[in-house]
Amino acid sequence: MKVFRNVSLRNKIFFTSLAVVLLISVTIAFLARWILVSSLTSELEHRGTAIAQSIAEQARGYILDKDTARLVTLLFDTAFLGERKDLVAYIYVAGTDGEVLAHTYTRPFPEGLAAANVIGQGEKQAIRPLLVLGQPAYDIAVPVTEGIYQIGAVHVGLNKRHIDNLVGKLRITFLGFISLIIVIIFIISLRLANYVTLPIRRLTRMSDELSRGNFEITMELDDKLKDWAPQRCPAYQNTDLPCWHFDQTLDQENHQGRSAENLRTCRECMFYQKHEGDEVKQLADSFRNMVWSIKLYRRRLQESEEKYRSLFDSGPDPILVVDYPSLKILDANPRAEELYGYDKDELLGQSFRNLDPDYENQCKTRFQESGDVGACVYCTKVLHYKKGKEPFYVNLHACPITYKGYQSLIIATADITEMIEKDAQLIQASKMKTLGEMSAGIAHEINQPLNAIKMGSDFLSMVAQEDGAVPTEHLRQVSEEISAQVDRATEIINTLRAFGRKADLIKERLDVNTSIRGVMNIVGQQLKLQNIDVRLDLTPRLPAISAHDNRLQQVLFNLVTNARDAIAGRTSPSEGGEHIDIRSYAEDGQVAIEVGDSGAGIPEAERDKIFEPFFTTKETGQGMGLGLSISYGIVKDYHGDIRIQSLPGKGTTFKLTFPALAV
């Protein structure tokens, strides 16, 4: 096929048409020859069989009477009757013993012919092609019977050359007819190729101009449009105005009274045309319309690119275009250069992982979990790094796009470092307020080990003054008790120090039971002094979660103190006594914490507001309404959830759930 690549379309159409006609003609000729030969051969075999059967009927008596003269006369009369002399090559009659009784040869009977096609007993006929005296023939044998006995056989030889001559004459006639058709097709193909390729050659010249970027070419296909100027089209002058031939986007409900045809066709449009009939002419119309649509949308694309490039460059937030598979930065706006401290040449080409080392574990997993190819993801409080490895926090929004033919991501970030610092200050203030409220209980917790240490030291002092003998066992017990009380006081102080320390927005593998016990070390004794029974139901060996102990304790402190205040605010005692229930357990791949109380409950009208900042049901001066709001934010930072179950008069249960980490 490579040979035909440089052949013109006209010649391809011309030679292809001829090749197809020739192929069909040759196929038909061979098929006709096979049909003619088969049909004529079969027909002549039937004629030969009929001749042999006629002779057999008449020769029966001559054979029985052994009248050879009449038998020979019968054979010659039959062989040379009419046109049979050309068809019949020979006729002979043989007896039952193979002896030739009569024949039509004027020369000695050919040797071996009598035994070449012997008809068997009970057979009605036998046909076999033979070569007799150098001449091909079909030997047809028919038995001569008298009653049930066979008394001889009649053999008729058909001249095969005569049959071939008949077939040849028919073939020549048919081939002459096919040749005439080929000549006619030759002339028609030549004219058709010229007619079809003329407008296509014009289209080719126009396409060459378009490929060179010349969109101002004149339309050679229609003389009416030689002087047509693009500026006459309203959609070309104003790209916000749809062209009804392509932008069928009008809201027809806002244009009642106008037909759909009028909505899609400018009344003054002189360009778009569509002729009926000739497909080549329709192709020319379609090509001309395509050229104009390219002009129109090329102009729109230029304006759109300029508009969105200006939005990209002037955006207030950093915007990065990142190659999706490799995370290589493909483009960045000026704000990204300012925030990250890199020049544009430094940003382009480097990996986005240099800015966001934890991208694989945060945002990329969000894309995979969404399952939607075109879905965007929003990641909050992500740690990024400026040039020089200076850390700061951002909210990140990423969407998949196609950029210069590549699957990419457009990532917009917003610097929230200042907001994070203010949140941390607010959380720290809330901690200090909580510690202030718990000061009495904390003092009591510390006084208990101090009192025990005081008693042990007094005992040792008394023993030293009296100089008495003290059993070694008593000394060991006193020293162990003093040591245990010192450890207890140290644990309380360390817990307070850890809780009071400003918490960073970091995550670690955390056992929630550790945080629960840490809170109970501080507030457990105070709750007992207030006659509130704390019932712990902690499931051992729970899966770890990704959180920070300090912040999770802040959440639990807020929930426990709110539960204490709810119990204190009851107007009537609870049926089951005053208690706070704290549970931890695992379910459906998550770790759950429940903090329930026997308080007054939360009215239904207030449940949707309790997580709002500054919303509180306490009296003025008793609280600012930030505890639950802060707790809600901390839980969401760790991708958790917080829900409420409450019945007025029956108490309230807060349920926290966090994704469990893999082992």
C-alpha cells in the first residue's frame, strides 16, 4: 500500500473503480464458465443417455435374432441423424460376454474400448470419460434387457471437443459483453474522478492556508461570500453574544413568542448555508461553516484565556498547577511566589512534596477515597514549608484538571498560621480557666499525698527523739508509703504541667484510655467531694488514633465539667443517683468515647446551637460559651465526629468517634 501513498485522489478513484470492475468481471466469467460447462455437460449426458436408451429399445429384437445388418443400420442412422454427427463420436453394441455385435467405426474397432466402461449387472447406466484414438469422449453405457435378463449393452460416445467448442463460443460472447462494460466504466470513472476531486482540491488549498494560520482566506466555494467580512457578524464583534448555529443555550422560557428557529438563527446571517442534494456541495458548505466556527471560537478562546490568566495571576491566594502522577509543579501565580519565598523559576519543575511533605498521607488519600474522578478535596490545617524550611499552616483546596494535555491538579492554599495561633491562645485560655475552676480539687489532690508524707516524717522524727527500737518492717512500710505518695504527687503535677502547656497542632499515635485516666487524675477527687460518682468502662487494648494527648484532654475536661455543671443544675435529685459515665470502645473501624451524665438534659431547641461560639445557658459570669465550640474544632481537626443524645430530665451523652489507625 505504500506505493499508492503518493498517488492523487483522482487516480486512486479511477484505478480503484477499474480494479473493482475487473475483479467482478473476472469472478463472474469464471463463475459463468463453471455454470455453463456443468450445465452443458449435464445436458449432453442426458441427451447421450436418451440416445442409448432409444437404441436399446429398438436393438432388443435384432440382438435376439442376431440380425447384425439391421443392428448396424440402426446405429448409423442414429449416429448421423441431424446434428448428432457432431456430438456423437461413436456407437457400439456389446453382448453379455463383451463381444462387440455392431459399431459405427469405418475402421477397425479400437482395442480395449469394449472393456473400458463395462456396465454391471443391475445397473441402469454407466458414464466414464475416455480417450479413444487420441480424442476425448464421454462413454455412456445403457443395458439391453429382455424381461429380467440383460442381453447386451449399448455404448454411446459423446465428442468432448464439440462440447468445449460450444462452451468457448458462449464464453467469448460473455467476455465481449464484459469488455464493453469495462470500457463504459473506464469512461465514467474518469469523468467521476475529475468531478469529485475538483472541489476537494479546492478544500485542500484552503486547508493548507488554515494550517499556516491564515484564517482570513476567501471562500472559493461560493461566489456570494467573496466580499463577506467577519466584522458583519454580531457574535464575532461581541463574544458574549451566542451564535445560534452552535451555541443553542438560550433559555426559551425567557423568550416566549419567538420560535425555536428564530432563537437559533440570526435574521441578518449571510454566512451559514446548507445546499440540498449534492453531497460534495454539502461537504463544501460544512467546511466553510467549520472555518467560520474556528474563527469564532478562536477569538472566544483568546479572550477566555486572557480573562482566566488575569484571574490566575491576580488571585489573592497562592495557586499552583501540579502534574498529578509526579507532583511536579507546572505553573504558579505571583502570590505563591510571595508566600513560599521562591522565584517562579525555582518553583517550576520542583516537586510539590517539598512544600507539603505529608501530601501522600492527607490529600492524596482523600482523592482515592472519594472515588469520583472529577471530585475536589478540601484539606484543613495542613503544614507547609517555605523556602528555608520555615513551617506555616494552610487550608488546601485541590481539583483535578487537564493542563496542556496532562492530567494535573490545581491547588489553592490559604495561609491560616495567624488563625491557628489565635486558636491556640484561645484554647490555652480555656485551659487556664479550667485549671482555675479545678484549683480546689487539685489542691485537695495534692494535700492528700502531702498529709501522708507529713505523717510519715512525724513518725520518723518521734522515733528519732525517743531513741527507741523500731521494727524494720515498720520502717519499710513508712518509707514505701512516703515514696508512693511522692510518686502520686509527682504524677498529679506532671499531668497539670502537661495539660497547662501550650499544645502544638501535631498528631501522634494515642490510646484514648490514657487521656481519660489523665483527666480523672485531676478532677476525680473533686467530683467525689461533690458526691458525683464517676463510672469508668474502658475497653483495654483499643486501637490507637491520630491525635494529641494534650488537646484530647482539653475536650474531655470540657465535657466532664459541663456534665458536673448539668448535674449541679438539676432542680430535683436523679433517680439513679448523681453520676458521670465514661466509656471507650471500638466499632466499625473507629474508636468511640462516650461521656454521659445524670443532669437535667438539653432542650431540643438548644441542641443545634451548643457548638456555636459564645452560646451558653449558664448565668452571666459563669462561662463564655467557648468550651464546646473549641472541643468541636479539636475533634474535627483529628477527622473525628461529635454527637449528642439527650432527653430533658434524663441526662445527656456526648459521643466522640475517631478513625482507628492500622496496627
